[in-house]
Amino acid sequence: MVEYMSEQTIALVTGANKGIGYEIAAGLGALGMSVGVGARDPQRGEEAAEKLRANGVDAFFVPLDVTDDESVASAAALLDERFGRLDVLVNNAGIAGPWPTPPSAATPEGLREVLETNVIGVVRVTNAVLPLLGRSARPRIVNQSSHLSSLTLQTSATGDYSHVDGMYTPSKTFLNAITVQYAKELTGMKVNGACPGYVATEFNDFQGRETPANGARIAVELATLPDDGPTGGLFDSNGTVPW
């Protein structure tokens, strides 16, 4: 981990009111960051921020629906007014859609809904806060991906990666491609994808093997990379994940 500047580091985590997102916020807060808890549900977002504060985290609620232009613009304006910059962005918000959905059963409407959150939402939020990240001495962007996003694992492995799915899985592959392009463009920032593993959350009816806290660790690590750390990569707790 990098020792951050004396000025408090400001972070925003989308979809942070529960599950992995909440634990990412908790992990960043434990390092002394001021953490924006992005959530589209005001009650859940406020409750999550209050819980984090009760545990010693400098947390604040940020109303944020990543699928809504006005909501995202308002969130960026809130951060600008309150801090004037952003140091860490973790694009964690995501949806699975009907899981698994074979490509032959996918509908254009269903696919658009998944992409709207998992890919377009990431672009929408990232672009909205880029001016704020540009004012940071050490800007970091982490996009929450998945091992399922890896074409290498999808085409060479069995077990956890053998599902046939035409919606969530390719949306995360698309996200990887966007992550690489951001890293190529934003040479003064660290932009990486995180694979949390098979985590027990509402996302999978709590069938996962890992705890949300364990799943959050790689995102926290990527959010606190040293200046000579990697960019444009996909990582899990064991290291590099193949594309």
C-alpha cells in the first residue's frame, strides 16, 4: 500500500450501500480516506454511511444512480463543491440481469439494461468526475470486473467459468475493454479492473464462497497503488487475471 499525502484522500464508491461495495468503502475508510457512499436508494445509502461512521470511517452519502445523467452530474457537483477534487473512484455498481441467460434467449431490452449499468454507467460516472480526478496528485480508478469477463478463462476452463451467459458475462468483458482504453488515454492515472472472486452477496443469493470483506481487498489494493504500480490490467487477490 502507498502512504498517502497528509491531505485527506477523497474516494467515491458506487453501489456502496451493501455487499462488496460497502466493504470497499470500509476498507478505504480504514486507511483514513473520506469515502463517498454512492447509492441510488437514499435510505439504504444514508444507513450505510451512518454504519460506516459508527465504525470510525469518515463516510458521507452520495445520491447516485449510475444510469441517470442528472443524478451523476449532481454527484459530481456535490464532490466538487465539498472537496474540489477526487482521488479515488471505484466503479462498483453492477447488475446481473436474469442469470444465466444464454445468448439465444437474451433480449435486446434485457441486454441494454445490463449494459446501461455495467458499462455505460461506468463511462458516465468516470467522465463526470474526470475533472475532479485531474486535480488529484495520485488519481486511481478501479472498475469492478469479474473472472467471468476473461475470454481466456471462459474458453479454457470448467467449473466456475463454464456457464453459458449472454448478458452479464459479456458486459464485464466489454468493461475490460473500456478499462484498457481509459488506461491508454489517462496516462497520468492508474486505471485497472478488479476481480473480487465468487463472493456471497445478494447478487448470487449468497451462494459464493468468499466473504464481501475478502472480495473487497483487491479493489482496495488497486485504489492505493504506488506511483510505479500497474495500469490497464485485470487483477484478483492472487495477481494478474488473463484477458
